[in-house]
Amino acid sequence: MAESLDIDAMIARFRERAAAVKKRNLPPVAGEERQRFLKQAQEDFMDFAIIADSQVSLEDGVLTLRIDLRPADQRG
């Protein structure tokens, strides 16, 4: 499978998913259900955006995602 994995396409899909979460319509829910939906959307966006912004490498069949969580002004 590793030989057929298109890393750039995978990252592009995560970027698309993050953008889709931002555009997601709010269903007609209220109260506690609404808060759960909003929390889930925020977590989905964060997860997809983190992976989409990662540096990806595939070496010897090992897929590595390098994610720098330091503030932008502290990155090297």
C-alpha cells in the first residue's frame, strides 16, 4: 500500500476536509445538542488542519507526519 500512497493527494484531502468543516451548515438543533455539534465541528477542523499543515515523509514504508505546535514566532 505504501508504494501506491499519494501523500500530496492525502494532504490535499485533509485541507479540503478542514475547509468543508468551516462551511458546514448548522442543523436545526438547540441547547445541548447545538453545543455538542459546534464542539465537534471545532475539533474536526483542528484535526484536519493540523494534518493538512504537517510535513510528511514516507521512508522505508513508514509514513511520518511532523507537526510543529510551537507558536509561529518560535519556529526555526
